[in-house]
Amino acid sequence: MAIEVVVVLSVAGLFAGMLLFSVIGRRIGAARFKRDPEAATTEGGAAEAAVFGLLGLLIAFTFSGAASRFETRRQLIGEEANAIGTAYLRVDLLPDDSQPELRDLFRRYVDLRASVYQRALDQAETIARLNAGDALQREIWTKALAAAGRLESPVQASILLVPALNEMIDITTTRVVASQNHPPLAVFIMLGTLCLVGAMLIGQAHSANKVRRWFYPVVFAAILSITVYVIIDVEFPRVGFIRVDAADRVLVDLRKSMQ
């Protein structure tokens, strides 16, 4: 099953769970109200404040972290394009007869890097493309060093080209780490648990009303479910509706400039 379907079903389950817990909370509150009406309306204020305060804090941190990681991943794509473009331009420093082969390797490398995360759900294909990129990196590095070490190569060839190639290679590892950087599963479990507890407290708070009103529990459940979905969608920007794929355009434009 596709991960986006799993996420939608999970969020729908969270919405239904919050409605269920609001009903449970109402029944618990109604039972307490029958036993002691005065205590049922005055107790629990501190607990509710703690739960909703912690829920708001956790949502703020997870949303802020997801947005920050989203921007970092998008920025890294631009940095990789700049690194590749710089290294490609510095190939001009090498002897003329060694440049065509290296430029062809660069073109193949950019084609690969522009598509490596396009099918992120297919882990096997993504790993295969990453490995193919590593192989091209080694080939570019070997041939560039050999060309820069030739007697007819200017001294500036090694001084300027090697750091550019290093940066081009290092940024790929940085992007891999960034793509795998997510909060622990326990954070999402805690977030879902607090949503359910909050829904139960909402139901309990309205237990004194004789007429059951669904407006507040439904609004509460809908807002929190949508918020959780957006957090997850931003956290995994290659599989949902909020995507970082548009940033890959800089690599495509770079490839066009290499014609």
C-alpha cells in the first residue's frame, strides 16, 4: 500500500478516534456528574490546562521542525546544483583533449542526480540510483585528477578543480542524511495520544449539557487531524501533496546549460 494512502487512513483513524474518545469522555463526565455535580464541574482544570498546553507545545515543535527540514532539503538541492555547475566550469582548466569525456560524465551525472529522488517510494530504485551516482563520482574524480596531473595542465587546475569536486561529492551525502532526518516515531505516537486525551477532555467538559452537541468535538477533531496531516506531509516532501520536487528544476536547468 502506498505511503500516502497509509497516512490518509491513519489521519482518518485519528479523526474517528477523537470522536470516539469525546463520547467516552462525555460518558465518564456524566457518571461523575451524577455522583457529585459540584465536584464534576470544578475539578480537572489543572489537568486540562496541562494536557492542552503540552499538546499545543508539541504541535508547535513538530510543525516548526518539519518546516525547517523542508526548507533545508530544498536549499540543499540549490547548493548541489551550484557545486556541480562550479566543478563543470572548472573543467575548462584541463587540457582540451580531456574535456569532452569529463563533460559527458558530468551530463550523465546531472541527469542521474535530477531523477534520483523522483520515485522515493521505490527504495530499491532510489538506492540503485544513489549507487550509480557514486560510481560516476569516482569516475569523474579519477579522470579529473589524471587530467590535472598532466604536465601540460596549469597549476590552477588542481588548486581550483579538486575543491569543487570535493564539494560536489560531499553534498550528496548531506542530502541523503537530510532526506532521512525525521523525528522519532515516539513523537508522533505521543502527538496522537495527546489528541485522543484532549478529545476525551472536550467530551467530559460538555457532559453536564443534557443535549449532546457534536459541533465542538467535530471541529476539534477536524482541526487537529488536518494539522497532523500537514505536519506529516511536510515531513515527507517526496510522497504527499506538499512536495519539494519543484526544487529539482534547478538541476534540470543546469543540465540544459551543459548542452
